[in-house]
Amino acid sequence: MSLPPMDDDRDFEHSSLSGSFSRGGETVDVEIYRYAGTQDPWQLVVVDLSSGRPTAWAQTFATDQEAYAAFTAMVEADGMAPFTGVAPPLRH
């Protein structure tokens, strides 16, 4: 996924749900934002703090809660590997 285009002349409103998220020793920065002063849909980008690599959702969300739920659903289904590139250890 690629980052959505950003307009440098506009301010962004960040959701209170944005911030660091850690699991299994891996930490990412969850950014949920939209243009300030609008009712535009929310956008979701997750940044791996160790590499700086962003993962952006192509879809937008009606609410910041829906964006955060999409992020947590992916973590529950696939762990942190989609964001960090680190595969979890195999368990036997």
C-alpha cells in the first residue's frame, strides 16, 4: 500500500486513537487523520518505528473508530508482521 497524497498547504486533524501500539516486542505508530475542519473520511497509516516503513490503507473510513477497528482486526488476524516485516517465531 502507498501513502495517500498529501497537500502541504492544509492542516490535518489527528484522531485521539492515533499513537503507538505494541505487541510481541514490536511497536508501530498508528496515524488516523483527515483534513482539519472537514467531515472528510478518515485515513489510516501505520508506521513501523524500527524501519520507518509506512503501510497505508487504500480505503478511507467514515469514523476514526472504524479505522482503528480495521487496524486491530488486521493485528488480531495476522499479528504485527504486515507492518514490521518480521515474521513471528514458529511454535511447535
